[in-house]
Amino acid sequence: MLCSKSWIDQHMEELTPWQQSAYRHFSAMLLDEEHPYPCVPGKQGFQSDTLRFGFTGDPRSVEAPEKLASYLKQYGEISRETGNYASLVVFCHSDVTGENLSVETYEQVFWDLLNRVHQLDDKPWPDHIGKDPHDHTWEFCFDGEPYFAFCATPAHNVRKSRHFPYFLLAFQPRWVFDEINSSTAFGQKLKKVIRKRLVEYDEIEPHPSLKWYGQEDNYEWKQYYLRDEDTSISKCPFSHMHKKIKS
């Protein structure tokens, strides 16, 4: 079941201890006024109760992609009814947190999970979304809906905006960005605000992969999972799937 902020706030005792811990960490992070979280739409979405939440176990387990696929299918059916700043946030609990995994290892976990979720998708890839991750119009899709995916992990220390005590995934529907992009005055203004807050929050310059969707030199997959350093892998781990998508 997908949960809203208002539902969790009223039924906190029905959550397990780790679920309560994950949600409280998330709430504290987004509502921190002394160190404002950079993602303004995310914060507004949380405060206006437009986010939806899910919980699952070890992201490496057999059950994890099935649970995430179920969440995405449910979410795609109701996201437009939740509000302008819609996002699906999924907290993962496992022994991963205590294994001291590296940022690079978590990166493999993330892409493996995304690939396994894609294998469970029975809807055709949207015609208007590029099928090759190395196409600037590509975006991760599930059940016919394109999403910007975001991952935060316990291993991230330098880029504080990508640090979270649990393995965290967030999916923003592409339609959310219809009025937040480089072609709108609001989008350009918001980008400046977010970039300024990102530098203040992380205390380093933004990762060079952070660009606008649709730019010729932009690749969305590089933004899904950012390393602490300014490096990134040369080939998208999702790319081996695009042949299947085309067929």
C-alpha cells in the first residue's frame, strides 16, 4: 500500500521500528530550516502532502523488484491526482546498511534493481521517449509512464544531498517538469535557487552531470545516481536492456 504523509503521521504506530526511523529521518531532512534541503519541489511536495511513500526490504532480494514494480504501477494510476509536486519515495531496509558498502557498490545495486523492475514491465515503451539511455530524450519508464529516478545511500558522505541512512529511491513523473524546465521563466528561476541551495548543502560544486532534460549533451541516467566524486560510468548499466525494448 502506498502511504501519504498525513496517513503516516496518523498511523505511525502501525509501522515497524525501521519504517518509523526511515520516515522520521526523511521528514527531518526535508523540514530542516537551518540546512534547507536543495530540492525545493520535493520539500513543497512533502509539506503539501503530495508525495507517496512505500517500504520494502533488501534491494538485492528477489522480492524487491516485484514490490517496487507494484508500487510504480499503483502510483502511475494515482500520481496526477496527488498534486503538482508529485513523487514516489521508497525506503529500503536490509543488512546493506551495516555492511559498509562503497558508493560504487550501491551504484551496482541501484542499476541492478532498476533493470529487474524493467523486466517486470508488460507495457510498451512510450513512443515519445528515447529507447537508448545514450539518447538525450531517454528516461526510465514503467507501465507507460516516464520517471526521473533518484537514489540516496548510507555510503554518500561528500554529497550530503545524496546521503540517507537507508537505501532510498524516489521517482518523479516526467509530467511534473512540464512547467519546470529550461523553456519556462519559472523553471530557470527555480534552477538557480536549487543550484545555490545545493552548493550550500553539499559544500561542493554540483556534479557536472546535472543538466536539463532534453539538452543535446544531457543524459538523464547520469543524474539518477551521483557519485561523491565528479566521475561517472561511461556506459549506462541500463543500456543492455534497450535492445529488448526495441524488439
